Amino acid sequence: MLKRLFLFLLLLTPLSTVKAQMKDWAAGFRVGEPGGFMIKRYLPNGRNAVEFNFGSYGGLWGTNRSYQNGSFQNIGFSMNALYLWHRPTLVNSDLHYYYGAGPQFVSRNLFTDNSIYPETKRGLGAAGVAGMEYFPIDAPNLSFFAELGLYSEILPNPFFLHIQGGLGVKVNF
């Protein structure tokens, strides 16, 4: 009896390899737009997450960009909160696609046409994002992601658009 149980468990071992998977929380860094630090909470349903991002804004796309009666000529600050939908791909269950949206706050120095001194310009808008996240089986606490998105300002300059996206790594815990 013990011999059969051992043989049965031995045969099941290759079928029950540990899969890399989402944990409860993740924290990481993104190189891109916005660039910086992020923290992510995977919700218990396994399909959704809430992500908070803090970092630079305007570093890749739009460092020198026209805005209202002047131009941005520097990198600013951004923070956003995104509600995400996660799904595994059909190709590989360790590769997920996700998409989502949420509010975003930005702050940059605006150089107006009439002044050589910048004024701080703050904006509030909506951010949308879509991306891929890979959970390597050999490193179950890491995930790597690539994403692309768009920021649309609501206040003070409605419909000001800014492309966003980047690459990053997260530690899942």
C-alpha cells in the first residue's frame, strides 16, 4: 500500500509543478512614463487589481511640449490610481494581459511666452493603460511588465493628451 502511494505521488510530481502566480501585493519600479515607484494590490477574485504609481512625468514623451500659452521644458511629478482587469493569455498561463483606468494628478513647470520664470502648473485627468505582465516560473516572487497608455487632462486644460507607457519589474509578496 505504501509502495503504491509513493509511486502515485512520484507520477503526479511532474504534473503539479509550482506555477508562478499573482500574490496579494506587489511593489516595483517602472522606467517610462510615468516613471518611478508603484504598489499593487491583487484583489481576492484573481481577476482585478488596484495600482498606485508615484514618479516622474514628461521624461520620455513631452519634455519640451507646447501647453496653453507656453511650453513645458522639464520633467514633473505624477501620481495615479488605476483599477485593473487581469487575465492569463491563452498562450501561457504565466503571461497575463491587463487593462484599466483611473485618475491621475500631474505637476510641471510651465514657461509662458511672456516670462522667463516658470510657473507651477498642476493638472487632473484620467489615465488609461493596457499591458502584459510575465510571472516567470523560476522566480515566483518577480513579475516583469510592459504597458502603453494615455493621459487625458480634465482640469485645467480639457483634452490635453499625453502618451504614457513603460517597462518595469515588481516583487510580489
